[in-house]
Amino acid sequence: MRFSRIAVVFTTCLSVFLNLAGCETAEKRPPLKLVEKVDIPRFMGKWYVIANIPTLLETDAHNATESYDLEKDGSIAITFRFNKKSADGPVAEYHPKAFIYDKNSNAEWRVQFLWPFLADYLVIDLADDYSFTVIGVPSRNYLWIMARSSRLEPKTYQTIIDRIAAQGYDVRKIKMVPQS
């Protein structure tokens, strides 16, 4: 029983990593423009996933949240939690670890779901009041729009979508994450 649970966790983590790493498209795009500066202590805490271009793991996620805790060694403990398939479905929880890659801006991280693999995590938009953020990956295959509350005003959401489109994302792929 224990071995099969370990195998399931390993397979899931490997799948998440491979999805996050993504395959670069043949067309060359300019690099994503990152925010100038992220105040790491202010960024810590709970974020609701409002919308995303989901990985396979997140396809049927409801009530998705990410929580960030700064560790003493400077790494960031992440708790990614959601209900599977419905608002009251079984809870899935993952605990990847993040490392700040660019310490000048703090906007470029690497996330480790499975040792020794690291996936890009780029802060490409962030409200001045830290009420929302957008996380991207260089391939533009995945994206997460997150907020401090479970809802965003429609005007704010549309502004975010416009900025994501300007970065070269196919916004038609963005899916709302049900929050209740």
C-alpha cells in the first residue's frame, strides 16, 4: 500500500514538472517582461487561483489556492491546495519548494516539485497593493492569475487579460478556476 502511494505521488510530481517545464514552441518570442521588484515578505501568504492555463494536474481543480511561507534559508515553502472535480470534491495538496533565482528583482523563481528538477516561475504582473499577481513561464504554455480574495472585479480582470495578451499569451486558453 505504501509503495503504491509513493508511486502515485512520484508520478504526479513528475507529470506536474514535465507540464510546467513545457516544450518551447518553434517560433521565437521575446522573453516575458517581469515586474521590476517583488517585496518577498509582502508576497508571502495565501493567494486564490482565479484563472489559469492549467497543467494536467489542475484541469478539474476547484477552490485552488497557493500559500507561500519564507523559510529561514531563503527558500519558499509552497502549499498548493484544491478540490478535485467539484467544490466539495476530495482535497489534493502538494508542497513544492521555490528558490528565488534573481535576487535583484525577486521576480524570477525556480520551483521544485520533484528533485532535482526546477521549473521557471516568473512574476509578470503584480498589483501595487499586492491584491493580484500573474505568474508565467517562458514557453507561455501555462499561466496563473491569482488574487488575495476569491474574486476579482471584472474591470481588473480584463485589464490583466489585456496585459497578458500583450506579453504574447493566447488568452483563449485561460480558464476560470471555480471558487466557492
